[in-house]
Amino acid sequence: MPWPVFEELDRPVRAVERCRLEPEPAERLARDDVPGRRRSLARNPHLDTGLVLRLAEDPDDEVRVQASVHPGLTEEERARIDFPIDQG
């Protein structure tokens, strides 16, 4: 999905989580100031692995958690992601 189409959406969160995004909108969303948008992007199963790995280094814990369960990652890549573990 190209950026101009994305900008016209009424419910962009669903698109971020489910659609195949072109590189430009995916890159913009990965740099977004709002952690919730980056979390939604990390949930997208079509996201390029390189971008998932970049999100795996995000300062927001929940973005890293979402990246850690991305289906495109290997177990080795997944194991390198630093995210909080619930001790409760």
C-alpha cells in the first residue's frame, strides 16, 4: 500500500497491522513518535524482517514484545530481543 492511499484511510490501524505496506509507509511508521503505531506495525505479518529487527530495538517495551513474536523471525533473532518478562 502506498503512502497516499494509507493517508486516506478511515481506520489506518487495521491496515498497519494487516496490509502489505510499501517500503515508504513502513519506514515512516517505524519512525513514528507514537509507540502504538509502531506496535501495530510490528504486528504486521507481511513486514520486512529487517524492519522487524529494527523495531526489536525500539525504546518502547511493548514494541519489542510485538516484534519478538513476529512470524518472520528465526528463533535466534527472537532470542536476541530484549523485552520485559512478567514475573507475576
